[in-house]
Amino acid sequence: MRADARRNYERLLTEAAAAFGANGTEASLEDIAKAAGVGVGTLYRHFPTRQDLILAVLRDRFEAMAATARDLTAGDPGRALRGWLLAQLHHITATRGLTAELAVAVNNPESPLHGQCESLFSISAGLLAKAKETGAVRPDLTQPDLAAIVHGIAWSCESDPARQERLLDLFLEGVLL
């Protein structure tokens, strides 16, 4: 990438992160381009879709989630599963609108965010399997159950993140053994 193109790319990421932080994932792409000092065409050359831009802005957070999962696997499987689900809630609700973006992406293999959804699901499935092996959770609990609960809590708590942990714990009381 040429130096000027790289600078434009970095400014777009910086401005998008600020806009998503302030206004959620539905922030105006035109306003992001303007704040970065480039035209909207430049934004779309670097990021053909809104989800491409979201992925680029959140890439470090997705990678941090994978690292969190690796750290959790060393501990008690039941506690590891709770820690992972709570980490997912914090990750998803840290950016208003991300829950909806992921809900669309999970069923659309063409979405730039689809691979991240698959990665998160795979991690959940592995932690759930370990918890089942040790008898820490109900044997009929599935990864899709976990995904539905996490996203349901995320949606319901998007404007009230303080309730996330309480709702997660209420759910887990019903599935932990």
C-alpha cells in the first residue's frame, strides 16, 4: 500500500472507531470519511461494506477474545465457561449495534464478520465440551443454546450493561450442575 493510501486507511480506522464508540455500528459512513479527511469513495475502496469496516476496527478485540479463551481453558471448566460467556457479553455490548451485526453475519457466509462468528462459536463449543466432560453443566446444553442466551442477554442489556452479569448468572444457575 502506498504511503498516502496507508495514512488514509489508518485515519479511516481511527475515525470509525471513534464514531462506532459514540454512535454504534450504524454511525454514518459519510461522516467517518469526512472526519478522516477523505471522500466516501476512498472509504469504500478500503472497506467495501460496513461489515468490512466493523471487522477492521474490531479485529484486535476479536483476537483478544481468542486469547481470553486460551487463558480460560487452564481453569475449572464450569468457571471457564462462565468467564467465556461473560467475556463475550462484554465484547458484544461494548459497541452498540454489534449484536445486530453479528446476528446477520452468523447466517451469512458471505459476510466479512461470519468468520469471527464461527470462531467464537468454535471456542464456545470447546469450552462447553470440557464442562460437559467434567459434569459441570447439563448434558443437553448445546453451543446454539449458549449463543442464543448470550445474544439475548446482549440485546436486552445493550442500554443497561450493568444487568449482563446478573442475567448470565441466572441462566447459569439453571444449567450448571
